[in-house]
Amino acid sequence: MSPPLPASIRVGDLTKSYGPVPAVDGVSFEVAPGEIFGLLGLNGAGKTTILECLLGLREPDKGLITLNGIDARAQPREARRRVGAQLQFAALQDKITPRQALELFASFYPEAAQPVRLLEQFNLSAKTDAPFDSLSGGQRQRLFLALALVNDPQVLVLDEPTAGLDPGSRRELHRLITDLKSAGRTVLLSTHYLEEAHQLCDRIGILHEGRLVATATPAALIASARAVPRLTFRSTRPLDADRLATLPGVVSHEAQGDGWSLGTKDVNRSISALVQRLESSGNEMLDLQIHRPSLEDVFLELTGRTWQDARPEGSDET
Amino acid sequence: MKRNPTLNGLLRHFSLTLQLNFRSPQALIYGYLVPVFFLLAFGSVFRADTPPLLNQMGQLLTISLLGGACFGLPTALVAERERGVWRRYRLLPVPTGSLVLGTLLARLVIVGTAVALQIFLARVIYGTPLPLHPAQTVAAFLCVALPFLGLGLLVAALADDVPAVQALGQCLFLPMIMIGGVGVPLVILPLWAQRVAGFMPGRYAVDVLQRCFTDPQGLPGAGFSLFALVVIGAAAGVAGSMLFRWDAGRRMNRSALGWVAVALLAWLAVGLTAAATGRLLTVALPVAAYESITDEQADQITYEDLPGDNEIVSRLAPPFLPAGEAPFVDEFSAKLAAWPPGRDPSPGQSVRHLLSVAAIADISEDIHEGEIARIVFDKLQTRHKHTELRRILAWVILHPGEGTVITQAPELGLRRHPPESVVRERSALYARKYLGRLLGKIHD
């Protein structure tokens, strides 16, 4: 059996405070080669601070950071040479064109990708000589992703790569990021989109108030949730709460508007019994929905905050 | 061959910064239109000088350099930093210095071309002479531009946003314009302002640049001014580099005050050194140079080697017969009487200009060269007292390179445009012929 490959990204006990306020508190994680690892958290959770420490934009108070085997704190320039990055808060000059931007950034590396090929890869050929201020949000993000690849890095760090994009542009970015993984690159990204984290990432680290409170695959995180599936339904006539509690598999019940929400450990048996109970009392079901546990439930359990309440303004995730 | 990414990136960044500058209408207005506006404003005030604007070129170019450094550079840097451009640059695997250097070099080219444009347009529009020392002018430009760019770098580091650049830039620009000897000449400033100007780099910048236009000695005489600019520029440049911010989100901490103090202390040190070495003495309107010529100096001038009056060089017609018998003489004499350069308020300059007319006619081998030289001599004698004319002619002979000369006078019918050096040499020759006659050492 061959030994496991060394991690492409290794972060150990990373700590960073802004004055008395701890922004990142003893965070540790590893990202394996070819893996997409997502840091998921609300605004202010510490995602951007972690990525900025990795990229040398901020000096951590303490902690270990290695990128592709290089100690990023001791050799920040060498680390930057081998890593591609896309920042959340960055822009280019209004009148610079994608071709000029790629040529400029490529010129700083001893070996660089061909700008023309990157323009093709990121579907920007039609905008080669268009000024930056004429590009759409999605085109700009694709250009930044292309810029992150000018040095042909094996490791990519992407900070909120789809923030503020419309659903179509977001899907396009997801496809491009998946392509990067297919090409064998390692991707560390931050996001506040649950759906994006679930869909894109091999593993997710949930950040809350500067601490990494869970790290696992999306499926494992959901499987670890204490939450049970929930049935929400409405009926033509009111139902007795005590009788609902005795349905097979049901572990909790609560009124929700003019209907009910039942927590169940056995979805099939609970639905079957519910239908029989309604029929026997001459009642009729108006609608029924099944809610399986999701990342949102995991997040609620781990942080005590619901995603809906805390999601950033402008987020269009439902 | 393996390429050097730092050098390669620097050159690419330099070139791109220039290209983007030329794509921005706002940058073109501030970079080129405003300097031209200043040229026209100065020209409207000083166009009557002889030659126009020559004595204001140091001030004019300093204003352009100050504008480019105190506003142009930091505005571009801070605007890019606010957008997040420099934040993205920060991820590149190159030293900070190479990226900043690319920006500074581009700004140097922008300011340099604006200054060259001013010199060219001053020449074309007003006939302002080109610098006496072209190579030294380039050196002087660098000696002034680099310290000012250091100040610009400091402004960029201190300003959180573009409006703050305007505020900080004005804090540097306005005092130097108003009481620093840049906008308002030192000689007409009150005494206290003249002393304050000694603490500001603008005064030294004007001195260094002006010498390249009018001082025969050139930059070698500007040692202290060069020293002052280097000290102030180096302190500002170091402080600006130490406080350089990649990210608009990063605010200054208290240690920044220390570096600001270093930059300001350099101004103080220069001013105190100037005071201690007697360089903050009151500047008054200069005494006419010819007044320092003594009788002994005039007496030592010799006349034996002068060409004869009928030889090819420096012909001089004999005294004229009574008026009315030589129409050319009357006509030219009337034109010369009304010729503005010949009526310069400075007696020394007036004489030099009239001597230039005789010189141009002689060099051009004008058909009336001898008569013109005689008319000039007659005009000099009627306009100036004997003792004053003796001193001025001796000054021209002993210091042929001083003052200004005229090299073309088509309004007098003299179409040729001989080199200035030849006009000066021939003017000195005629001055000897005239002085010899005034002193009775040459007989007409």
C-alpha cells in the first residue's frame, strides 16, 4: 500500500486577532491533493482572514501554514509563486483589457500560461480587448479565475468566487471550478452559499466565530446531524395534537400556521399511519412535504444560528 | 534564455501604467492640459519680458512637477488602492519595490513629457529661448522630480482616499505656490515669507531648474539647492515606502507618525542649515550686472587686434552726413527707435539687444551692415549717458555670455537667424569698437 500523498494545504493552530477581538482562533485543517475544500461560514466567521493569512496578506499571530510543502510564513514569496488566488475584494483598472491583465500578471512569473489559452478556457475570447469596466460580473469573476491560473498553480485559493453573481454566472463558475479539480488541482474556497458548498466541495469546514466547528464531507456532515426528517402537511379539518404524537416514528410535533410539522425517525411508516388516521376520521390531506436534514440543520446545531436569519444581505440563496 | 520575472514584470507594469494613463481623459487633462494652461497663464503675464518667460521657466516647470507629484501620482495610486488593484498585486511573487518603481517611472515619463511640452510650446508661442544647458536640464529635472515623487509617495501612503489626496496635496502645493517662491517670485515676497520659503523644497527646485535656462555656470552653482532636494526627497521617499499600503482597509497606526516626523524633520533641517549658512538672506531685485564693472577693468580692454571698419567682419560705416541724404539711414533709424527690445527697461539689456542688431546684420552680410552698425552706435549714444554706456559696453566685452541677446529681427528687415553664440561673439566685437571710440582710443 502506497503512503498517503502529503497535503497540498496544511494549516495548524492558526490564530489571528484584531486588537482584542479574535478573528481566527486555533484553526487547523488539511486539504489533500486534488480535493476541493470549502470553508463555510457567515460573514465575520473568519473565512477571509484565514485565506488572507494563507496568502500572506495578513500576518497571523501564530500557527503553521504550508502550501505545496512550502512554509508560507517563512517563504511567502515562494509560496505565492506556486499558488493561484482569487480575492473577494479586488478589482482591476477600468480601462485594462483581459489580454493586458493576463499578460501583465503572467510577466511576473518565470513560467506562465499563455494568455490566449486562458482567455479561451474561461470563455473570454470575445472580450479579449474590452475594457474591464465593460465586463459583466460573471466575466470579471472568470477573468479573476483566469488570473489565478497564469502561473499554472497546483493549489488555488478562492475567496467567495461566486459572491454577488446571478444564478447563471454562478453555475458557469461552478463548472469551471469543477474542471479545475478534474485537472488535478487542489482548491480551497470560502463561501457563504450552502448549496454551493454542498455541490462543489469534497469536504467542508464549518467556521463559527473564528473556530472550525466541524470538518467532513457534505454527506457525513448531514449524516451526523441530530435532526430528523420532518413532514409538514395541512388538512381540511383541524387535528388533535395528542393523536399526532402517537403516530409511529414521530418524535416531535408542532403547529405551523394552519398545518403541522412532525419530526420522524421513520418517514414511510409515519406517512402511512398519518394517511390512515386522516381517512378514518373523514379528514383529507391538502398538501404534504418531506424535509430531509440538510447542511442548514447541521449549521444550526453547530452554531445555534439559523442560516436564514444570519445569511448576508443580498444573498439570493433560498 | 530564462527571463527575469521581476525585471520583466516591472517593465510590463511600467508600460501598462503609461498606456492606461493615455486612455484616461481625466489623466490627460491633469497631466498635460493643466500644465499648458499654466504656461499660457504665465505667458499672458510675462510675455512682454525680453525674452518672454525666460526668467519664469524655473517656476513654471516646478509647478508642473509639483502638480504631477503631489496630485497625479498619489491620486492614481490611491484610486487603484481603493479599487483593490494593489490588493491583487500583493499576491504577485515580486518585491514591493518593483511594482512601486514601475508606477514611479511611468509618472516620471508623464511629468517629463509635460515639462518638455511646456518648453517646446514656450519656444513656439512666445519665443522663449531653450535652456542654456540642455543636458543639465535633464539632470535638474530628475533632481527635482525624484524628491517630489517621494513626497507624492508619502501623500499616497497617508491619504485614505482620493479626496484626502486632494487635501494633503494642497497642504504641500499651496504654501509652496504662494510663499515658497514657486508661484510668486521670491523677490516680491515679504521678508518673513522669503525666510519660510527656505524651509520648503519648492524654492530649491525653482533655483535648480532656472539655472539651466539663464545661468552660464549652470548646475555647479546650485550645490545647496541640490543638497536640499536630495535630503527632503530621500526622507519623504523612505517614509512613503515604509508607510506604503496595499490595501485601503489598512489604517495607519501610531508608528506612522514617526515616519511623518522624519519627512518633516528633513524640511526643518534644510531650513535651519540654510539659515545657519547665511542662505536665508533677503533676496532683492538684482543690481544691474554692468554696475559692478570698474573703470580699471574698462581701461584694461585692448583694441589693437580689432578688424578694420571696412573688413568683412564687423564693418562700421563712417559717421553720417547730415540727415536727408541717406534714405535708408533715416528709415532704419526710425524703425530701430521704435523696436521694443531696444527699449528694454534694463539699460544693460537694451544695449545688448541693440548690439545684437549690428551683429545680426554683420553675420548676415547685409548690404547695409556698415550703416546699421553706425546707426546702432548713434542710437546708443543718444539713449545713454557717456559713463553708463562705457560701463555697459565694458560689461558686454568682459562678460559676453551674460544677459540675453536677440538672434533674429525680421521686423527690422534682418531675415537670417544666426546662432546665439555667434551673435554674442560679434556683439562683443562691436562693443569694443564703440567703447574704443567713446574713450578716444579709436579715431573715427
